[in-house]
Amino acid sequence: LSATYAIVLLSLATENWRRLVTLGTAAIAAAIGLSATVWLPAMKFIAVSQRASLGSSFSASYSYPPRALLLGLLPYVEGGSKLFSQPSYFGQSNLPEVGLYIGLLPLLAVFAMGSKTWRQWLPAGEQRTWYVIIVVGLVLAIGAGTPLQHLISHIPFYGKQRDQGRNIVDVDFAAAALFAWWVDGGQRRRAKARSDLTAGGVIIAMILAVGIWFVASPSTFWNALRAFPQPSSALGSLRAAVAISAAFALGAAAIVVARSRISRKSWLGLVTGFVLADLAIFSAGSSLLFSQAIPTANNPGQLLQITAKNLSGGRYAVFDPDLFYPGAVVTAGEPDVGIVVGLPSVQGYGAILDGRYAKLTETHSRAFFAPNTLLRGEF
């Protein structure tokens, strides 16, 4: 992200390229030196970890699924919102890693500010900078699951990183910057922008189209998202969430219309209130404020209690090969959690650990644990 930003700035200020290169080199050297206490030991450990010899196929896993981009518009369509009493997230990814919702007004700004009119209102190069970062963020996040991975894997250090889909945060960052400029207006003053109205209309149309599809045929909708089908009892809460998004889309369009009709102070108050309400409703129903209750030694959960009573002279394992019940793994007694009640297990989850230890214990296997490995005495 920093390298992309620096390259774009350099391309915009060719007359000052010597100064930019000098300052950039000094900043890079300082950053490398100051952070050496972190990355030097990390590199040493990675060399002996279970990830030392993993190829590009491993780093390509967990790329950002393009279908999940819909969550930037409708963050509730795959469940996970406690505010609407929805079922747990039922998509095939990990909700905290695919969720990219930062509000409808920032999304409106992204759609609107690509116009020639906005380019004239903003400082030179500002528009190009943030749209380039959006494109780079999308390529890095999604490209890991496409033929582009063969190119990405050759990027020094970065190319071997796992979970490259997390680069979707770069898109959010650039969208937030564009939103800040949209609110500021640059040299806009009180002029109207047709692209703002168009962007508002596009967002409303997209939400209505998704809503109609969802109401008409939820099964085909979830099939397109590759989500696990839900019972009819869950449809009501999901429809309510879509309706809330539609209401916010209408509110965003109203703010666009009001921009040139009321005082700037009043308009800024509207924008502030809208953004706070939008993000408050999103956050109030998400794991940002309501995290899953983790079993404790005093309250380990029913399954762990049953396991403790019936486990005699052995060890236990959790078998869920497809992570079909990701929300239930913890309460079922994921081996790492079993430590709190002193239960011996044969597996666990270690994101990065000594390679020999991982090979002998299969600690990293978690969801891919195979009972046959017990028969071979590998634990």
C-alpha cells in the first residue's frame, strides 16, 4: 500500500522526483531499522516453521472471493447480525475476513468521484492516487485465486504470504479517503454534481435488484453466493436487514439532493448523523461488539463437561472436515479451548509453529484432521 502510494505520487510530481526518492529512501531505511527487532526474529522463526517450504498454492489459498464484494453493499445477506436475530454467518468464508462494509456514503463517493467534474475540483492527482490504490487492493486480494497468482507469487516477501484476501482492507482505506474528499468538496463550493445523483441511483437500484432476487428466489440467491441454504424461518430477519439497507440507500440519496439546498453546516450535520447511524447499526449486530462467548474453566460448556466425564486415559479430537459449523467449534471444545479444563487432545490450531512439532502432532490440521492418522500412531 505504501509503495503504491509512493509510486503514484512520484508519477504526479516528476519535477520533484529527486526529492521524493531521497525522502522515500530515508523513510524506508528508517522503517526497516526501527522494525528490525520484530522482523529479524520473525524471519528466523519462519525459516524453521511449518510454512518454510510452502509454495505459491498455499499462499494462493484464502484469496478474497469476488462474490463477497456484495457485503460492501449489503453486509447482512449472509447472516451474522445479532441485531436482527439472524442465524450465524452461513457463507463459506470467514466473516471478519470478507466483511468490508464501511457505510453507504463512502461507497457512493467511490462511484461518484471518478467523473471528470470531480477531477477538476480535487487537488492534482488526488483522484488518481486513491483509485489506483483501490485497483491494486482488489488485484492483491482477489488475484491470489486467479492466474495472476503466478505473478503475485514472485513479489519479494509478500508473494509467499497467506490470506492475501485480507488486502481488501486497502480498498476500504482508499474508499475512506475518497469519502473524506467527497465531504470536503475541494473546489466544488455549492455546485451540483450529476455523478453524485447517478451514484445514489445506482446504489438504490443495486439494493432493490438484490432485494427482489432474494425475495423471489432465496435458494438461487444463496447458490450464487455459494452460501449454505437457510430454513424459511430465517428469511424474515434477512429480509428486514435488506429493507434497512434500502432505507439507508434512500437516505444517502436524500443527502446528495440536500447538499446544494441547505447550509453547509446543516449538511455536515446530516452527513455525520447518517454515518454514525449507518455504522452503529452495522457494528451493533456484528462480532465487533458481540463476540462469541469462549468457554472458561468455571463454565466450559456442556460438550466439554460430557467429554471430561467420559474421557478416561485418552485424548479427544474435534472432527469437522468442512468447517460446516464454524460457530460451534469453540463451544464443542476445540482442543486449544480444552486446555482451560485440563483435557488432553490430539490436535489444535497453530497459525505458525515449529515445523518438526507440526509434523509430529498435526497441530495445524484442525478442520482437516483425519481419524486414520490416529491408527498410524502419528500423535
